[in-house]
Amino acid sequence: MALIDLARGLRAHPVRAPESGIARRKSLWERTHLDPWLLLMLLVLMAAGLAMLYSASGQRIEVVIAQGTRFLVAVVIMLVLAQLTPTTLLRWSPLIYGGAVLMLLAVELVGDVGMGAKRWLVIPGVVRFQPSELMKLAMPLMVAAWLSRRELPPRWYDLALCAVLIGVPVVMIARQPDLGTSLLVISAAVFVVLLAGLSWRFIGALAALAAAALPLLWMSLHSYQRQRVLTFLDPNSDPLGSGWNIIQSTTAIGSGGMWGKGWLQGTQSQLEFLPERHTDFIVAVLGEEFGLIGMLVILVLYLLIVTRGLWLAAGAHDTFGRLVGGSIILTFFIYVFVNVGMVSGILPVVGVPLPLVSYGGTSSVTLLAGFGILMSIHGHRRLLPR
């Protein structure tokens, strides 16, 4: 009887093992709603980006410091967004989208012009930023918020409103002009719609419609954008003009061979044959200095980030979280695919930076803010009612 009473007492008041150091670390991640593996991979990628930027910028430490400062601000924003619940993000989605559209309108009216394009807003003495980058987050949030409240798969009238939500800011961004960002914004929205469960028949119809609209798209392109497409088809048609960038980038990658020439030892980059080497074409610097092996290491790191991100998105509690999380990580993949593709000559040059490696402030903030939203969706899943 005494043994039975003891067993009953243990069941009523179980003996708890003392918390270990590992348990305490786990509780820290749970309290901050961060994913340690994703955070670690992002930090490694940013560190590699700073090392490559030092070489690509001509060993200018002030450029590295400026980028490092932007990374620090972006990480803080990521940590803050990770604390917001998905319910809060859902409620704020229309406000975020509306604010981003108003900022695009402000660019149209009083935007700052640089390199022949009006893409920036300037707060004197404070910051100069690109509002179109914010739309890469505002768009999937808004489309996901709308579709998550509708019956899925979405019906044609739901998709019609989505088309309006997508079309208005995309046209405004394309007028700046900024073809690369407009394509990424469209991609972010399209991923939400696809993840909402469209039938293959409907997807095929949309693909046919898009193919039929290509002549109209060609006619709407600026002359320099058309020239980029023609240069992609035949770079040697103008080797000293429009074909210079792609010829120099492929030459730099090819000259790196298997193991590369060594950090800071690239000739195409260090002798300034390679244009935009610290922004859009930084992967060519990577290929020249670290060779095929170095490029594969970075690509594997990107693959691990995408895989981890998809796993986090798949574990989301609700439809809104799955749609937003999936769109954010798939758009990140498109960033990598387009940049590497255009630098290696398999895609036209559209001005898309290499994520968290190329120099850029607004882009880095937007990307890490997206990862903060993804961590929020995963980290708060146990706190939401089933």
C-alpha cells in the first residue's frame, strides 16, 4: 500500500529534473521567438558578404563599415518584428500596404533622381531609402490577408481584386523605372496566389495569357531595357557598350577556375574592368577570387536558408502564416536565382542584388525584416488557439 501511495504522489507531484544549460538556451529562443539555425546561417552569410564587399569596393573600409551599420539596423528590425504576433501582422497588413503605396506616390511627386531613375525618398540629414523595396513585404502581406479571409482555392472575383492590388504598385514601380524590383514584387504576390491552391488548369491559362501579353510588355519597355534583352541574346553584338558588363562578369567567373585567385587577388575586379562589382555583379568577384568551390559554398548556404525557411513556413498555425512565410522565402530564392543567372549570362541583366552580400541598405533591411516576419509566424504558433 505504501508503494501505491508513493506512485500516486509522484503522479500528482512529479519530480522535475533540474534545468540544464541547453534547456535554458532553448527557453531563450522560445522567449524571443527566433529560430537559432536560421539566425546563424543569416549571420554567416552577412559576414561573408562584408568580406566580399571589402574586396569588391577596392578595399575601402568605410564602405564595409557603412554596410555593417545597415546590417545592425536590419537585425534589430528583424528582432522587433519577430516579437509581433501573426494576428498583429494580419491586422496591420492593409496599413502597411497603404503606407507603401503612398510612399511610391511621394516618389512620383518629389522623389530623388539617381543614375537616370527616380526611385528614392530623402529625409534631409536622416536617411535616403527606396520605398519600392518595402513593397516586397507589403504586397505578400496584403494579398495573403485578403485570401486568408476567403474561401480557398480562390475564386475568379477574389483573384480580380488581387490583380488590382498587385497592378497599382507594380505600374508605379515600373514608371520609376525599376524593372527588377517590379518583377520581384510581382513574384512575391504570385507566390501567395499559387500557395493558396490554384488548379493547374487555371495556372496554365494564366501562363498562356502572360505569353500572349509579351508583345505588349516589349513595347512598354524603355529602350535601355530592350537593349539589355538583346544583349542577353548576343553579348558580342556590342562588346564595348551594352555587352561590356556581361562579358566582363563571365570572364571574371571563368578566370577563377576551380579554386580562384585568392581573396583580394582578382584582376577583373581589382583593376576595375568589372562594373557594378560591389552591387549587382559582386558574385563575379566571388567567382574570380574563390573559384567554383567558393561559389558552390555560398549557393549551398543559400539553399540551406531556403530549405529552413520553407520548413518554418510549412509549420505555420494558420493560412495567413503559411501564405506569407512561403512567399517571403520563395521570393528570397528568386533574388538569388535571378542575380546569379544574370551575372553568369543565362538571364538578362535586370538590376537585382545578391541578397545580404551586395551593397545596399534598403534591400538588406527588407530582407531581414522578411525573415523577422517568418520567425514570428513560426515562433508564435504555439501561442495561438487551435
